[in-house]
Amino acid sequence: MDCSPPGSSVHRISQPNPYQQSVSLAVGFMVKIMGNLESSCGKNPELVVDFCTGIEEDSDIAFHFRVYTNSMVVMNSFQKGGWQEEKRMFSDPFMPGQPFELRFLVLENEYKVFVNNESFCQFAHRLPLQSVKMLKVKGDTVLTSVDTF
């Protein structure tokens, strides 16, 4: 059931159809994602945000941000066909059924992540910023907006 106000730009995403948007990263670039995690069939919803080097399924992923609600957040990169060293945070600021605002700020040496206007974590660049060409968002999520600036 869609309870969004008339005229709003709501994008319901589901596997295997992620939201995709072309991007060109530079220091100071920001992505702001607003939405709501939806639980289906009694399972905990997940959210994945990938900063990819291309649109192909096997493209490198400069920054992989995965939320497992009620447990943890995992960050990683996928390079040359393999996952690199994973960084985990046992914290979950996302609540199923509650709206969220997720911001990714591109800094010189890292991505800085904010959740609901609170500084949450950072992830050091593993691939050059200029190599990132695509933003993908997937999971059990209703997106209300995705803004880049």
C-alpha cells in the first residue's frame, strides 16, 4: 500500500531492480537519500548503496554500504572480481517503518556518512573518485528522494 502524498516522487525498489543514477564524483559531492525501510514477510529489511565504476553487474564498487537492520552496517569495496577487507559497525540507526535520511559526503580521503543528520561513519577511498560512474540503491526500501549536489 502506498501512503505517500499525491504528487510526491516515490520510487519503490525491490530486488532485482535497483534504483540507478549516473554520477561524477569530486571532493565536496554529496548524495542525499531519503526513504523508508519496509519489512516484508516478517524479515528484517536491508538497504544497499553502491558507488560503482560502471553499469555492468561485475563492475568494481568503490564503496559498498549495506544496512542489516537490527544488527549492523557493513562497508566494503569490490575490485577486480573480489571483495576487499570488510569494515563492520554493530550499530543500527535505521528502524523498519521509520523514515530515514542518508547522506554521503565525498571528502579528499574518504566518504563521510550521515544518518538522520548525525555523523555515522567514514570509509577511506580504495578506488579513485573519478572512476565512479554510477550510484545504485537496492533493498527493501521506498525511496522518497535521491538528490546529488
